[in-house]
Amino acid sequence: MFPSDENIRALSDLGLSPNQSKVYLAVLQTDGLPAHDISKIARVSREDVYRVILRLEKMGLIEKVLGHPTRVRPLPVEVALTNMIKVERNSFVERMAALEMSTSEFIKRSMKKEVQKTGTQEEAGNFVLLTEKNAIVNKGTMMISDAKNRVDAIYSETQLLQFLPIFADPLEKACKKGVTARLIADKKVQESATKRVVREYLSDCEGMQVKYAERPTSHSIIVDRTEALSATSVEGFFSEIPHLWTNNKGLVELLQINFESIWEIAKHEDMN
């Protein structure tokens, strides 16, 4: 097995450095070589070869055969690489467990600090402009997950095609908690294949009410009449448009009034 770019990239994906890959591929070519011969084949300096050999031995890829001189030979490649992957997998699981525990503790400490904060700003209402997709998705997910009574949403066909896959899961969980959910979709949805997509994603959300209206004048999610996430434009895709989150009573109420007025004249669609 020669130290081609393809083989070096394959070993790099397993965590080997370029020099480690070259030395390992050189060792694989024979049943055992002394370090100075490996250096010539791999085209890696002898000093570096000695260091790499120690590392590859720790990784379980090679073994030393004592003698004069000491030779280095590979362990069965399939077994060696499979075990290496297992070690990496176990290490990943351990890191994820530690990360989850650390994150959980951090969240607990943060929640304690939140409780200690004064409610002055909350009473006046806050405004947050979200421009990144992950921030928009996280805020919307958190709002829906925290809903206690009602979730109202209004979207055009273009934005709905992104809204549904992103928020179908939290909407379903909210519905199972007894939260009333209402959706106003663009009238074009009712007349296109998108209607089937709506049914597919909302089929497990019992009690979800859907109505179809003329082109929506706003795109927003309103939760419990206390907070809203509204797109700053009615054009383009959901995740590409900056969104404004607010719990300002006046603005939330205006968005709610707009939703209710459109809901009144929209055509009803029973999802059950």
C-alpha cells in the first residue's frame, strides 16, 4: 500500500497526521523494517520516524520486533483500524457525556441568575433582532416549547416550506400538552402540492387548525399573546430573513390583532 494522496487522506480522516500516515503506509508494505529503512521509504526524517513509531505503537497500529536492529511491523490492518475506530467512538461518547453534564450545570446556574434579575426591562418589553438562521430557529423553538395556551403562526407558501420542517416537532409536542395551535397559510398552498406537505408535517398535531388566506401581510409566530417572532420581510425564505423577537405588549398585541382579522376572513381547513 503506497503513500498516495488518497491513502494519506483516508488515514487523515482517522486522525493520523501526514507523517504518521506516511510511516504507517511504509510499514504496511513489508513484514518488518528497521527505522532507517522506514525513513527512506516514507521520506520522513529518521528523528521524526522514531517519534511517529512511538505514537503509532500507542495507537495499536504497529508493534516492535526486538532484535539487531529492532524491526517495526504492522498489526493486522483490519483489526487495528477497527479497534482504533472503537476507541475514538468511546472517547466521543465520553466527551459528549461530559459536555452534556457541563452544559446542564451551566444552564442551572444561568437559570438561578435569571430568577435574581429585576423585571424592569421585561415590563417595558424587549426587542431583539436575529439575523442568523440558528438564532432564529432556536428562538422560535424555545417560544413554541414554552407555550402554555396558544401558538399562532402566519406564513406564505415559500416561508411555510421551511417553517414546517423546522418547527413540526416542537409544534407536535405543544399540541400534546394541550396548547391550541392555529396556522394561516398562503391561499396558494391550498391550490398546490404544498397542501400535502402541510398535512404530512401537521398530521400528528391533534387540534391544529389551518386556514388559507390571500397573500399574508406579515410572517410571524405569536405565543400566548405575550411574545412574537416576526420576519422583517414578506419575501424570500424563512431562514434567510432577519427576524425581530419582542415581548413588547403593544407590538405583540398589534400582531395578534392582525392575525385575528385575517383568521376571521380566511377559509377554514380541517386537519383531522
